[in-house]
Amino acid sequence: MQKDQLFTRRRLLLAGAAALGAAGTAGVVLASDAEDAARTVVPAAGPPPRSALKSSAFRLQPLTGYGPPRTEPRKLRVRTEPIMEIPKSGRHMMLTFDDGPNPNYTPHILDTLAKYDVRAMFFLCGECIVVNRELVARMAEEGHVVGNHTWTHPLLTTMNRSEIRDEMASTSDAIEDTYGERPQWFRAPYGAWNRAAFQLGAEMGMEPMAWTVDSTDWTTPGTRTIVDIVEHGAAPGVVVLSHDAGGDRSQSVKALREYLPYLLDNGYHLTVPRRRT
Ligand code: ZN
């Protein structure tokens, strides 16, 4: 019950800010290092937001009637391609896990991340959230960032706009109910983006996040291969794609136990984006 109360309080606090985050500071600001975060912002595609009217102009308008709007509407910033990496400074990398949560694999991933005091991103599917609510609550408690990966993991490029909206909106609702905040990040299943997905994501306050290095764990190539791909692909700014659901992910679980200490030993800081306000 205390957790529910906490979520409600956080929801109330965040309700205003979360509504249209994409129209504000777009890009990736990292959570791990406030000093770095202040100066490492990936610029968003598209024009800068239009500046608001000077407040003094409003005072000359009658309080009622049909004068100009009191605030100029913000222009929605819609990307045409997803973000594929995070700022390179400070040897930052980011680990992401898709398709969960799953009771067989996600707890082991979370245990390993906790052992090394590392935060990651989880792109969740709505149909998995509603049967594994406690795992989403654990992600929130342990400081991980969750993103929207649709409800049923469909190929969005075969769907119409209203079907895509349903997939995305219902998943954001489920995340809010379980994680306590609406997601600010979205990842298209199979990395198959289209214009409607970018537009709808922006309308729902989410930035599109892809990846730099595919661990290929979804092909179950063997733990050694997954470890090699991640370790050889390691570089500042890299976002790693892995999975904690959608099939037998025991290789993904074992691989993380090997490559995570390797990355840390090699001076990488595993981080997540800071919440946009
Ligand atoms: Zn997926």
C-alpha cells in the first residue's frame, strides 16, 4: 500500500512535466554524472522551439474576448530517425533489455545489475507488464529507466495509425500504473520505425531510442559470441541491445555476468538517461 501511495505522489508531481516532454529539452541527458549531463546533450533534429510571446504583451490584452492566445502553443518536435547513441564524453555506455519483463530471466538480469550497482534501460511490452507487475516495481525501486516497446510487439510498419496509437498508449498507461511514471522513451519492435510511430511517440512525450550495438542474443548464438560482440563493440556512447524475454534468454543472462565486469574494468560508466523536465 505504501508503494501505491508513493506512485500516486510521484504521478501527481510529474503529471505536468511528463505531458509533452519531447517539446522541451530533446536529446539524451545522462543521469550518472550531473556535471557531464549539464553539457552533453544530443541536439534534436528539426528547428528550435518558437519563443513565447513576451509576457508584457499579454497584459495589454483584455482578460476575456478573442485576443491572441495567452501562450503560444509549443511546436511538437518530431524526429525522422531514432537516437542511436548517447553522449560520448566520460566513457559512457548504456545497456538496454527488450521485450520483458519475464519472470525466468529479468530477475537474474536485475540481480547482476544490482551486484555491480549499474542502472540500465528496459523496453517493456504491455502484455508482459500486466502479468509481471512486481518486476516493473523492482525496476523503479532500483533506479532503472523503462521505455515503451508496444503492447504485443507487432511490426508497426504493417499497421495503421490508430492501431499503432493503441499499442503505444496502452503500454504507457501500464507503465505508469506499475512503474509510477509515464515513459519518456520508446523503441519500435524489430527496430522498424515509421512516420506514425515517430509522430505518436512525440505526441505522447517519448523520444525514439534505437541502439548502436546489437548483441544478437535474440539469435541464441551462444554466450561466448554475445560476450565477444559486446566487448568488441564497446566504445564511448554505445547503446547495447539485449533481451530479457521473447525466447530462451539464459545466454543473455550469462553473457551479462561476463561482459558487465569487463566493461567496468575497462573504465566504462554504464548509465541511463536523466528524466527530462
Ligand atoms: Zn523487441
